[in-house]
Amino acid sequence: MESNNTKQKVFSGIQPTGTFTLGNYIGAVRNWPLLQDEYDCIYSVVDQHALTVRQDPATLRKRTYEAAAMLLASGIDPDKSLVFIQSHNPVHSQLSWILACNTQFGELSRMTQFKDKSAKHPDNVNGGLFTYPVLMAADILAYNAHQVPVGVDQKQHVELARNIAQRFNANYGETFVMPEALIPKVGAKIMSLQEPTKKMSKSDENPNAFILLLDDEAAIMRKFKRAVTDSDGVVKYDVENKPGVSNLMGIYNVFTGKSFEEIEKEFDGAGYGVLKEAVGSCVYQTLKPVQDRYNAILSDKAYLEKVLKEGSEKAIAYSQRLLNKVYRKVGFVQFK
Ligand code: ATP
Ligand code: LTN
């Protein structure tokens, strides 16, 4: 990433809370490499965000490397984009404090992810979980990112980042670019294979509910075979009345490029078993090369560490300048 060119910036992050799911891939990660020619892209493994839920330290460390390897395996090219670990750049937390002082308690209380996660972990409703979206706003605003490619569940957080940026700009003068959520037209919310009205999530207790990017062929085929559909046996795209079948069709559409009409025709009279097998097989075909690249990258720790080091050095240099500007604007005495 060259800091002196005029390309707009893209920022996105993913938590190292487990192996990525097909939902993470379709809704977010798969789209990230597609932006690297048009934009200066900055992608981060957001380990600080992961800490809002209790983590085993050794597992978190391992998953952080794995997440970085998966980003590279998915097509992010470190010669074009920055890939780094969030905690390696202190600017995120430094900016986060300033932004927190410009965010209202009421705004944070309205965040649905906070409500969901505090209901899920009632014994650990910590301050970090509450201020999570402020750190996310800092991630985005620290690079003056124009576009933030995410799944639809993160739209509310990006909107909050916009509100914070707008408020700061109004109080202190033009400082931050107004970021926009870049949400894919299809696949912005891949549903659980077991409860198709719920988002597919890597932290689901039922492993049949999600496809992991590292699942082998047998696991992929088995999970699709067991996917919950309905009883009328007609392959038709109707999210409201046929959420399970529509979810499978959405996945098939993303990987084959076939329209819903074409898919309906292809499986006319065939029944769900045939559809499930076709979906499983195209998912496996797509994931196999990603898995192979992932294994190669993960086994070359020196390469991975080099990429992450270079990524964080550039990320620090870029965001530090913005932080200096923010410090000046709010009235902090310059450190000499
Ligand atoms: P967790 O289950 O630990 O809360 P998660 O699976 O929701 O995690 P995140 O790390 O929070 O994953 O999300 C990374 C990116 O993947 C975000 O941009 C998010 O919008 C996207 N994403 C997550 N789940 C889905 C899904 N089911 N469909 C589409 N996009 C998704
Ligand atoms: N909150 C996001 C992860 C995330 C992110 C970001 C996404 C942290 N910081 C900045 C986009 C931009 C999530 O839970 N998926």
C-alpha cells in the first residue's frame, strides 16, 4: 500500500475466534481480494475484538496465525494489500479512547450484537463487549477507509462509525472520511444449516449448523445432506416460506454463478437430495484449493510472520499520522 497515491482505502477485520465458516467466506473474506486492484486494502485479524469473549490464551494465539493464513489462502496478496494483527498497531486502541469520549452510552446500548452476545454470555458482560463498536470505528477511521466490506450483520456497527466520524468532524473540523459498508448483493447473510432463520456462526454449539472452510469432503457432504429444508420437496427460491432451500440455492448461486431461475429449472422435479449433493460438491470444489494454499502457508511460519510484520509496520506508519492529527485537534499537547 503506497500512502502517497490517490486510491481510496478499504478496511475490514475478522476475529480469530475459530476456523472461518462458509458464512464468513461468502459474506466477507471471499470479496476482499476482489477489491485489491481498485483500492488500497487493509485487512486485519482483530484479536483485540476477540477478547470481548473469554479466550484461552494459547488457542487465541494459534487461531490468530490461522486466521492470517486463511486470509492469504483466500487470495489476499500481501504485495497489494496490508495484512496485520490488530494488537500490533497500538493506534487502534489509542484512537478508540478518543472516539469513546465522542460516543453516547445510549448509542452503544442499541447495538444488536451487544444485546445478542450479552444474552449469550450473561456471566461476562464486560466493558469491552459494550465498547466493541468504538474499537471497530477506530479500526476503520484510523485509515480513513471509504469502504468496509462486511456481511449484513455488521451494517449497524459501520453506521455507528459514520455517526461517530460525523460528530467528531462537526466538533473538531473535517478529520475523518465517511466510511460506507460494502455488503454483497448475494450471500450477505448465509444461514445456519440447522436453523435456517438464524445466521451461520462459527460459535454455534451444533457443528452441523456450519461448514468450516477446513472441513473435508466427507464432512461437507454430510452436513449438507443433513441440512434442514421443508416438506414440500420443490426447489424454489422463497426466503420467507422456504428459508432452508433458499439458503442452499444462495450458496449454489454464489459458487456457480447460476441465477435462481436457472437453479429452479436445473432441479425441477429432482428433490432436495440432488440439490444438496450438488451444493456440497460445488462448495468442496471451491474450498479445496483454498485449503491446499492454507496448509502450505501455515507450514511456512517464517513467511507468515514476515508478511504480518511488514503489514503492521505500514499500518502503524499510516495510522500514526492520522492519530497525531486527531491528538492536535482535541487539544493534547504535542509529544516532543
Ligand atoms: P462469532 O460467531 O465468533 O460471533 P462470526 O462467525 O459472526 O463470529 P466474525 O468474525 O464476527 O464472524 O465476522 C467476520 C465477517 O464475516 C464479518 O464481515 C461478518 O459480517 C461476516 N459474516 C459472519 N457470519 C456471516 C454469515 N453467516 N453470512 C455472511 N457473512 C457473515
Ligand atoms: N466486528 C466485526 C469484525 C471487525 C471489523 C472491524 C469489520 C472488527 N473491526 C472493522 C470491519 C471493519 C465482526 O464481528 N465481524
